[in-house]
Amino acid sequence: MHGGTSDLLFNPSEEHRMLREMVADFARKEVDPQAAAHDERGELNRELFARLGDLGLLGITIPEDDGGAGMDAVAAVIVHHELSKYDPGFCLAYLAHSMLFVNNFYHCSNAEQRERYLDKVLSGEWVAGMGMTEPGAGTDVLGMTTTATRAGDEFVVNGTKTYITNGCEGHCFLFYAKLEGRITAFVVDRDCPGFSTSNHIDKLGMRGSTMSELIFEDCRIPASNLLGGEGEGLTHMMRNLEIERLTLAAMSVGIAERCVELMVRYAEERKAFRNPINRFGQIQRYIGEGYAATAAAKALVYNVARDVGPEVRNRIGSDAAKLFAAPVGKMVADYAMQVMGGAGYCKEFPVERLWRDAKLLEIGGGTLEAHQKNLTKDLTKLLAR
């Protein structure tokens, strides 16, 4: 559904086009059939998640020499876009693993750490996640209270992380704690003494992935699990937030695109007053405006993706992409539900699930208000001199 925009924006190379075709085919044939059932149960499809490893998608941005696909931010956007058309919850588990853990871990780890973790997380044998948010510190990351203290060849960690995607299944987590008052990155394994996770946190949408707390009670982790240097956690966090926000924005585009497809088909098939309902102006408004908003969000997200990478800072672009795209998924899902009426509200059709899933994208990975704040601050520095 490119709508006249050059295909080079969305598929800048033959490799990108082939990736899209592969992921779209996988999503239609394998992700879609299981989506409703796992949403109902609030469970991650662990077997299907392992298929992401078989397809080489869990290390999409990791160099080929280290076992990854060696692709760029556009490729990451393609995968999240196509998966989210059919199961945004499953895609969120993928994002937490491949972007929040794998991508971040790779760029702040050493050779010994990569040797210990990469094979198992790239194959999908281990599910992984990231712990940043705390009960009292969300957008205010500097307010985190989780601490790490050096004790010989170990660190002792105390604190709690919350709303952690993949918390229930995860074997390893990249997390941030204050070491002598400075935010520092670490990895914790599930079998580290003093580490545990809470029960599954039930939630409105994105139910094809799980969520829990990470609990550190005098948790002892090896000193070799320190990522990067002491006090460098904020640098790692900010670098990774850009691709995180971009891929979350891509998820919203996927939701919106699917909802446009569903309401267009329904409006042609459903009749009222002896005519297809797409003959009525109000229905045309929902379809037309929904498509236009989706196309605009898609173009912005893919355009920004061309200028995001481990050595490229583009906070303005990634904040703008998520600020604009995140509400589009929710809005277009709402339009589709309105076009479909009672049918859209019922579980027989996927619209109600996509509608529930879409809301998270206005909160997770940065609230809309955080993006507005960042953009105002960065644009003031850039333009108000």
C-alpha cells in the first residue's frame, strides 16, 4: 500500500524488498492464525518466537560476522511494520528482544560478553528484554532508585523494574542501575542469586506478549556483566532509544495499514439502504482520512529510518516520527471500528484487538508528552539562537 510514493523510500534495495516479502508472508501464514488465541490467553507464542530466530530476524541490525543479518534501521522498520499488521503483541515481544536487548547489548558489550550471549539470543533459545522503567521513575529516568554496589568480583543490585515486556519468559535482561550515583548498564540472568520476576501483569492490549516486574533483592551478578564503562548507561540508553522509538512508530503504521485494508473491504461488501456503505460520505471520510494519515505516518517513519544508526544521532527525527505516527494507529483503528459498527466491536474481526493494541504506542518507549518536550528542547537549541 505505497500510494504513489516512490518504492525506493520503503524498499531502498533489493535486499529490503526481499526482507519485506519474507516477513509479510510469514506474518500472513504463521503469525495471523495464532494472534486471537494468544491475545485471549495473554501469552507469548514461544514456538513462533523461535521461528523468528530461524528466519534470522532476531539480530536484524547485528553485523553478519557476529551472526546477525547485518541490516539497517530501515530493515528493522520493515520487520516491525509487517509483523504488526497481524499481531502487534507478538511484535512487541520481538521489539523488546531484538531492539531493547540485542541491538543495545551489541553496541555496549565486549567480545567475551558477546561470546556468552549472542548465539542464544540470536537463535531464540533465550528470550531477552530490557529493564529501565521503575515504579517511581518512567520518563524521569534520572530518578531511578535501583542501585548496584561493587563487592569483590560481583555487583550487588537492589531495586525493582516494572512494565517489562518478556519479563515472564526472559532468560536475560539488560538493565540500568545507579553505581555510585551514576547510571550504568548491566546484564542479569534469571539464575542470578537474588533475582526474580513477578507474576504476569495483565493488560488491555499487546496481549500476545507478557509483562512483569524484575525484582533485585541483594541480587549478585558477576562483575563481567557490566556493560561498557561505569557511568556510561545514559549514553547507551539514549543511543538505543532512537531505534526503539522508530520501530514503535513502525508498529503503529502496521496497525493503521491493516485497519485501512479491513474497513475498505468491509465498506464495499456491507450494504445499507440497498447500497454498499462506501457510497456514504461519512464512511468515505473515515476511509479517505484514515488512508491519508497512514500514508503520511509511513512516509515520515521510513524517511527518518534512513538517518538512524549506531553512529548517527537523530533524536529530532525519531521523536517526531513516534509523536506523529503513534496516534495514527489508534485513530485509524477507531475509524475502522466506526465503519464496521458492531462487527468491528466484536472479536470475530481483528479490529477490536488492533484498537486495544494501538494505545500502548502513545505510552511505551516515551509518552507523547516526552516527545513534545524533547522536540521543543532540541528545536530551541537548533533554531532559537
